[in-house]
Amino acid sequence: MEKLISKFKGIHPGIILERELKRKGLKKGPFALSLNEYPQTLNDITKGKRGITASLWIKFDQRLGLEEGTMFLLYLS
């Protein structure tokens, strides 16, 4: 996990999220709706225009099948 964090250090977490969505073949709109979030909110996050809460990062981890806390740790780095 530490190697992953150092690899993405300094990159906005929204960009990492967008890469992960593309890698898994998920579209932003349906993904946002599956989390009970507005698609505009997710779009703003991936563009780096909006902040994000820890609870939303946990939702991302769960929905993307990542280890809990992964996206949040990337956010903190």
C-alpha cells in the first residue's frame, strides 16, 4: 500500500478515481447514482473542482473493491 501511495503522491485524488473507473469500465454517471450521489458531484470531484468527505471515499473503496481506506489515504498524501 505504501508503494501505491508514493506512486500517486501529489496527484489529485479525483484523477486517480477517474483512472480507476476507466480501468474497471465504469461510467461516472451510473457509478455516482449507485452511491446515491449526483453525477455532477462525481464529475466535479474527478475534475478537481470539489472537495470530498471521508465517508464518500469509503463508498468508493467498497464499490470499487479496494482495501478500505485506500482512496482516503491517497487523498491525504
